[in-house]
Amino acid sequence: MAELANNPGVQAKVYEEVTRVKPDALDDSAGNLQSLPYLKAVVLEGLRLHPPAHFLIPHGVRSDGDAAEIGGYTVPEGAEVNFLVAEIGRDEAVWTAAREFRPERFLDGGEGCDVDITGSREIKMMPFGAGRRMCPGYALGMHHAEYFVGSLVRELEWLPAAEGEAVNMEETVDFTTVMKHPFRARIVPRNKSLLT
């Protein structure tokens, strides 16, 4: 939601798509959300730039007396191996303007339109891990994120707390990765009758 507050043009496109495709109400059926490609692109772009965790569960070298070699590097016995999941999605060699919020990259013809978030074909981003150790609830998580974001944008306009100032997107690592500064926003109901 913070990225949408910082990018009112993107938020307007989500609102337009959700109200055009589903004018009465957004329900959470899978078929309903399938008809909202821009909303899905916004969620994917949010996960690419801001995955829930920056690291995976570390792997270790067995303590059987031998070091391991990975990609030409010697990893000593007992050492832990990990990598920055977030940096995969922010890699300038893979993504154009990798640190910018651009959901269009996940639409047809965009560089991320066929990205495989399960890691079975390639790994350009991995917000849920990859392969056989990926989060078993990733499909449910995607479904809920799309429904949640679509519903919030449908009913409310999200603006930075202070007019003319952007939301600070700096992150910190807690149990998961969170915003370093709490997200504060001005939230305006789109249906003014809700105010009475």
C-alpha cells in the first residue's frame, strides 16, 4: 500500500481496472481475480521489490571433515551458506530500472510477464522461496494479496501522510522484512456516503 501511496498513477490504474471489470463488488473467487491483470502485476511488483524475507533458511556444510565447493568457492566445514533473496529481484542485470516500482513489467510484453515465481524454470525473483522448499501456501498468499490490495484500493484512496512528501520505503529485518518507519497514510473513502 505504501508503494501505491507513492505512485498515485499506478493506484488510479488499479482502481480503474477493479471498478471497470467488477463494478458491483470484488469477491475473492479465483476466477474473479484472474480478470484483473494489472492488479496481479502490482502485487508481483510489490513482492519483487519488497519480498517478505531477505534471506532463506541457511544451509550448512556437514561436519564430516570436508569442505564443500560451490561455484568455484571453497566453503569450510561448519560454515553457513545463504543469499539475499531481495537482491535477486533487484538485480540490474535482470530487471530494467530494478529499484523502481513499475508494475507494467509484469503485463503482456513486459520483461516479467512470464516470470516463474516457483523457481522451476528460472529464478528472477523468489518471494516465497523456490523449488521443493518453497512456501506451500504461496498460491493462497498471492490470492489473498490480490484480493486485499484490490479491495483496499476499490474502497479507499491512499495518500502519503504529509502532502508533497513520499512514504519512506526504507526496510529493516525483524522476523520478516518490515518498513523501518511505520507506514502512515491519509486514507480517503472513495464512496463519500460512507462518511455519513
